[in-house]
Amino acid sequence: MTQPPIPPDETERLHLLHALELLDTEAEPAFDLITRLVSQILHVPIALVSLVDENRQWFKSRVGLDATETPREFAFCAHSIMNSGPMLVQDATQDERFADNPLVTGQPNIRFYAGMPIRSAGGLALGTLCAIDSKPRVLTPDEVGILIALADLINKEVQMRETVLLTRSQMNYSQKKIQAIEARFRTVFERAGVGIALVAPDGGWISVNEALCQIVGYSRAELLQLTFQGITYPDDLEGDLSLLQQLVADKIDRYQLEKRYICKNGNPVWVQLVVTKHMGQTGELDYFVSIIKDIQARKEAEESLAALRYSLEERVLARTQDLRAANEMLSSAMAQQLYSEQALRKREAELSMVIENANDAYVCTDQAGVIIEWNNQAEQTFGWSASEAIGCPLDELIIPLDMREAHRAGMKRYLVSGEHKVLNQRLELTALRRDGSVLPAEVRIRALHLDGQVIFSAFLHDITVRKQIESERDHEARHDALTGLPNRRTLFELIPQAIARANRHCVPLAIVFLDLDGFKAVNDTLGHEAGDAVLCATAQRLRESVRDTDTVVRLAGDEFTLILEGLNGGILDAYVLAEKLLLCIQEPILFGESTAHVSASIGITLYSPGTEKTPDQLVNTADAAMYEAKRAGKSRVCVQ
């Protein structure tokens, strides 16, 4: 790392820097507006007004940087003050002066730097106005011109303070030794680069210098016949008089403002006015001392910059609020900027609060799929804290292994072609928790294009409870509430599936229709609770008597239907099972201290592969066979 050189006028430069009393002072709008303009117009994250002290660089104004100072030995600005014009570093990692600089190798990771020296009226380089980016950059000639123009505004502000400092010093010295240095004071009064005037308490001009005459276009004799109220622009007079009254009342010891005078030719001219008062030996007000600086050129430059800023922001922020007219005063523009920033911070705070307190998990990733936002609900839903999740690839954190490749392919396809299948719609997907468990989630994903980059914003809602409720409702709709067996609806969904399997494997199936005998007598003698117990016991016996591949259904009342699949022995296999069912159903059923006895009449019909029989036909045929068994004396099996 190359150590910054020491300017040949270092002692004089440091003396003036400390005398201006800018170091370690509070932020000021005059400087902060310029750094904001540099950041916005040149599109850089960091903009600084840097003052180079003996061992450090201290930031009078900063945008995008938390630090208030850095050692001088690391400062790019310590190199920049040696230049007569702008110093441009397109890529610091390729510049032998800065490649191993800690500000390049570490935070804030400087790659691009553009600095313009800030000079005193005598040409001493006090610091720089600089623009910094963490990415290599090349400025266009117009952008370099903008940086120079903005630095010139700061130069004028510093030089004005230098002039005011010098003038105040001379005035204080003159008040103490007025008799001894009258001639010297008159020389300064007449040759000063700013207008100087002694003003009577009633506003009349007592003494004016040539610089003030040149500013307003009047001769000295003409001006002495007028008052400052008479040549002040009407709209600016009230503010000037209000401050003057405070000065007279000793509420302030001086005041400074920007106002307009009306020149002899009728045109207004902007000036910066600094007013103090001189008291007589007896304590009465003697006269006012006014320092008047012509800032018309600066105002015109500010208006030009405001117009340029309006044009740039109109392209970047299409259809947003119109900026104020280019000829508004700088104070109005600053107030509007402050209001906008406060509103933005408020909206950002509101959005952050909404996201953090949302009932849905909020996850945001960059275009590489790396998590950049992770709210409180996301922590609760997936088990990862925000500090653990941010910076990790999304697919490795919450996307199940079997879905990751499809996720990556979808992101790549969207970034290349803009095609997508999952954006801007509600989807139900499976997500992964920290403990390895999975959960169903309703997902809404949007892609946002910001500054040439794409970020993906997603809200995920855990729908485990909803899915459980849906599953329970589906189960209730498809099963008998008393016995837990599939119901009639499910029967007519299962028979077509069984027929398809029978046709595919060329193995017959049977439909068995069973109706209890003596069930009404149980209800009449022992009550409906006993009847329900008989139905539940019968359902359990039927389940235990068939294979896992067979299905038992409660059709209605005391009617049950069975689907027997894979009957390699045909109707004989079904008949043998039906006889077995008759025996187990006839076993006594205990209910409290009572015993219930029922039997069953069973009808069977066989479906042979390839025959065109519908589910309704098979059930109706088995039902008819069951009634034939009842007519034949009950407690028996009939086949049709």
C-alpha cells in the first residue's frame, strides 16, 4: 500500500482547516444535500465530504457509511488532495496504490473511487467531495462534470465561511484598535471580495464598499440615498426584518440568511447576508455591519442541478410524484427531500413491522437463491433463526430433496427466458423443517426486478391443520360414522377400481350382500343402543373374517356389502367365505348384562373378467340373491 504524499503547504493547510472550525461539528444541510445529490445522480452507495486532518480523514457529511473517520494513511482522499482536478480510480484492486488497502480488502470493500479536491479561496486543499462504490465503475464525461460542479458548490460554501471568518476577525480586531488601524480597515473594506456595509438602525446605508455597489448596480452616492428595505425584494423583507428585530433585542448576536436585492436595472440578485451589530460606548445601538456575498451564480447552478435531478428521477421513478419546479429555493427543496426520506423510513418501518408480525412465513431470496430476509413466523414455522437462515441457499434449507432439482431448474429458466409456472399464484407445496419433518404449505411467490437484479419474495402458510380437517371431512363423507366402515358412496367408487383390477389380472371377483336377521327384534326389545352394539360387533367380525385385499362396507341400516377380489377358485371361494360369515355372525353378542342373537341372509354374485356388468348391476344382483335367501328361510347363502 502506497503511503499518501504530504502537500508542500501542509502547515498552512492544517492551520486554515482548524481555523474554519469545521472538524468534529454537527451535520449541516448545506453539505448533506450535496452528498445526497452525488449518491443519487451518480448512483453510488457512498458519498462523502471528507476533511483531511494531520492523522485522519473526518467526514463532515456522509451517505451510506456509518464510520465518521478513518486513519489518514488509508484514505484515498489523502491522495486526491494532491490533484488539481478529479482523481478517478476505476478498480482499486488493480491500482498498486490501493490494492492492499484495508478499506479495499475489508469493509466497505472499495472498488470505485472518484474524488474532487475542496479548496480554500487561496487554493489550499482542505479535503474532497468523493463518490465510492463496491463495484468497479467508469464515469462518463458528463458525470465527471457533475462531480466537479457539485464540488464547486462546496468550495463556495467553504470559501464563504473562510471569508466570513476573515471578516469577523478583522471586525473584532478593528473594534479594539479602531484608531490605530483605520487605514488598514478601509483598505480591507474597499478591496474585500464581498460587499460590506455599515447600516443605520433605521435601515439607511452609512457606508458601503465598491463590491456591494457592483452587486446591486448603484453608485456609492446613489446607494447612500436609499435604505436596505427599499432595495430588498418584497417577498424577502419580512424574514430579514424579523431576524433584525431579534438581533436588536439581543436574542441573537448575529444572523445569516439568503435573500434577494432589486438591482438598479430592476432585476433581482441573490445574496448571502451576514449581519452583526455595533454598540456605542454607552450601550446604545450604533449601527449594523452587513457582509453581502453575491450568490447569484450559485443559485443558478443549484437551479440547473435541480432540473437535472428532476429529469433523472423522472426516468428512474416513472409516474411518481412530480418534483418541485426547478426555480424553488434550496430550502424548499431540502424540506421536500427530508419529508420524502421520513415518509420512506416510515413506510419501510411499517412494512418491516407487518412482515415481522405476519401470520405467514415471509422469505426473500436473491436471484442466486440465497436467503436475504426471514421473518419471525418463518423462524417458528421452519425452526431456523433469522441469523442462521439469512445467507443460506433456500433449496438446502426448506425444499425437500426430491424437489430441489426442479426448483433450481425453474429459477434458471425464469432468469434466462422469463418463463415460469409458479409465480403470482397460490400453490400447495411440501416444505422441510429443521428437524427433518415435512409440512404442507400454501405458497405465493413474486419476482421483483430492482436495479438490474431479481429478488424472489414468498409468503408460506402452514396448512397442516387445514389438511387434517379436510382429511377428516373426507373420511367422514366416505365412511359410516357408527362402524367406521366405508359407506355406500365409497362402495360405488371402489367397485369400478376392483373391476379394472379383475380385468387386468384375469381373476374374478364377487359382490356379497348381507342383511341381518333378527336385528329389528334386538332394537325393539333391548333398545337402539343394543342395536348399535350389534352393528359394531358385526362390522368387526366381518373385518376379521376377510383378507386385507377384500373390502367390507356398511350399505345402510343392517345391510353390509363385501367386495371379494382375487377369487382364483371362483364362486366356490366366495361361497366358503359366506358360510364362514354366517357362523361368526350367529355367535352371541353381549351388551351389558343382556345378550343379543342375530343371524344373516347372504346373497352372492360373481363378476368374471371381460363381462360388461356395471357396479349397479352387480350390487342389485347380490341384493336379489340375498332376498332369495330370506325367502328360503333366512340364515343361508344364495348365489345368482
